[in-house]
Amino acid sequence: MFTMNPTEADTFMARLEAGQSLRMLTGGAGEPPICSTEAFRRHCELHPEWGAKTLALVEANSKSRIQDGIVKRTTDRTACNQGHPLPPEVIARMQAERRYDHRWCEACARRWQGVGRYFAEEADVIEPPANVERLTLSGGSRFLSADDIALIESWLIRGASLRKLLGAWDVIRFRLALKNNPDLESRLRPIIERNAKVAVVVGSRKRRISHCKYGHELTIENTGIKPSNGSRFCLTCNRTFAGAPVTPQMLDNVERGLLTGMSVGDLTTPRDGKRPTITYAQWRTVRRTRPDINERFMRALRNPATIRSFMSGNTIARVPGLTLAAPVDFVRSDAPLYVPQEGDYEWLYSLTPRYLQRSARDEIVGDLFLELVERRVDRAGVPACAKRMVAAYNKENPMKAYGDIRTPLPLDAPAYLDGTISRVETVSDGLWV
């Protein structure tokens, strides 16, 4: 394995100290590379002290570049994620503190106030019941009975919220009872408001969590806010589970799988202890971030169920104006996706009989390869498929069948499959005696 010479090592260290990343030094991102990643790792093994220093610089430069990207992405904004324009004082605060907090947007804060995720109201209340089910009240009338009101009051005193106790119709009936009975309303209204605050405080307990379930600290730089419900999420976990980088070979394998009728579940589910063709996180990310790849996948669809899913309104990334029609002759196959491996040609060629000509053997090998690529057969079924193809070839070409009565062998033909002696040499004695 190649490694670096002293001049390259000094240049490598100087550029690292200047703040460049390992990718720039080994992959040529921005400037010509010095060496490959393997050569760098090998040099670190040969020179432990130099390697320890460079690895520390690599990690520091990586974090600093990520932080610079985050700061640039956050401090250059003029609106929040929901599109609300930010006032000048918020923009000035952003640039001064080199960060952005979603709670600085007044429109978003007003939207989530009272929900219990951004601002949790403190209340000196009792712990609400753990399991609260909808109450079954008497029916047949729009007025609640005295027993119904007593049952509701007992649960309210215990700390249950009105929203969990009653359905929509029963809430209307209960409000009518409060309206018709001022004494009852004056007695229960403080309890109802107290229980509402209890629900907000209980729902906002996650607001006080300082670490995610995998142990990552929920700092300002490591915390995101879901626009759908205002809850927080760990950015480190989000990046980790987003999937590893998708390679061009992986995209080609996915496209081949879709062209042969595989579903999304077939491509994203591990089989026989092997990794899937693509993980669902990678599938979701590449469809959302690469419209060209998304359209390429959609045009490769052959599975009717997958086509219906892609054309529905709930798909991950829809392509406007693109209409797909399911094939009428679709036949589902459980064979796995064929991934070419080294030595496949020799393996397929060895399954053809040696008495056939080279062109005939190559033709059968090509047919076997098509069977594998189109998922009509898996690797375990290739030998049986080869026998069927050889039999079909001999039937279609009877004049070329080995040992057929209609094709007498010439005297210069080999007498044995593994030998060089011709047939004329084995019968010459009998001819001249």
C-alpha cells in the first residue's frame, strides 16, 4: 500500500493547520489532493505521533466547518421556517449571538403558546389520573341527569381534563347543564381551568428534557423544531438516521429492481441476512432531495401496487404532470435482485456442455444472464435453468446434437472429451488389418 513521503506529510500538516478538511486533502474538493485516504491512514500507522496530531486536527476542522455552515445558514435568514418575516431586532440578535432560536419568531410563539411545548404554564396541581377513558353517560335526551353530572364532577376533582372525559356531544350537553345551573358552573369552572393547566404542564414535560434517548445533549445547535407540531428533535440522530450517502451504483441497482417489478418493501427490507438494496431512510431522502432521481425511479416502476402508491396524494415526493399506467402482463417474482459478482461469467460458462461450439455456449450464457437480471430465476435455480436451455437448444438444432444418429462424427473428432487422440487413431488398426 502506498503512503506519503516526508514532503507530502509536511504539506498535509500545513494545510490541516490552515483549517482545511480531510476531504479537501484526500478527495480534491477545492484543491488538488495530496494523497488517498488509504495512504493517509497508512502513514498514521507508521508514524503514531504524527497521526495523533493530524487526527485531532481533522476532527477539529470538521467540527469548525460544520459550525461555520450552521452559522451561515442561520444568520443569513430573514424569515423563520414558516415564512414569517423576522423583525430587525431579531436579525441583529441572530448575527450578534451567531445562532437562531425558533422561539424568537413572535408569530410562531403565539401559535404554540398554550400548547405546552414552547411555553409551559406552571400550576400547583395534583397529578392527573394515569388512565382516563371516555365516560358512558345516559342517552335519549339533550339534558344530563343528576347521576351523569355527579360522575363528571368526581372525575374532574381527581384531575382529569374535560377533553378526555367527554365526547363532542356530551361536551355540548355538559355546557348546557353549566349554563342552566350557575351554581354548578361557579363550583366546577375553577376545577376545569385547573385541569386544563394540568394537561398543559404534563404535555410540556418533554420541554425540560436535556438529552435525547440516545444520550445526545439537546443544545441550541443540536435541536430542531418540527414545523408540524412544534416539538423538538435531536439533529444528531436526525442526520444519523437519514441514511449513509447514496452511491451511483446503489441508484442503478434500485432502478434495475424497479424495472423488474420489485416493490419499495422488497428493496428496503433485508433478506437472507444481507443488507437491503437501499434503506428506507436513504430512499426517502434521495426522493425528497433529488427530483431528477425521483422522476427516474417513477418512470422505472413496473409493480402495479407501487405505481398506485406513487400516484396517490400521500406519496413522499410527487412529480406534477407525470402519469403512470400499470402493465397488464405483470407477474410477481420472489427472486432477489441480481447483483453481478466477479467470476459469474466463468460460473455460467461452466454450466454449459463442452461438446457445444463456443458461440452456442456464449448464447446460452447470455440467456442465463438475462434470466438472472430479469429476476425470473435466482442463483440457486440457475443449474436447472441451464439444463432446460441446453435441452431446448439441442431440440432446435438437431444437426448439432452430440452423438445423434443424424450427425455422424468425423474421424478427426476427439475420441475422448478430455483427450487429444482423434477417432481415426483409435480405429486405424481395424481399417488396415
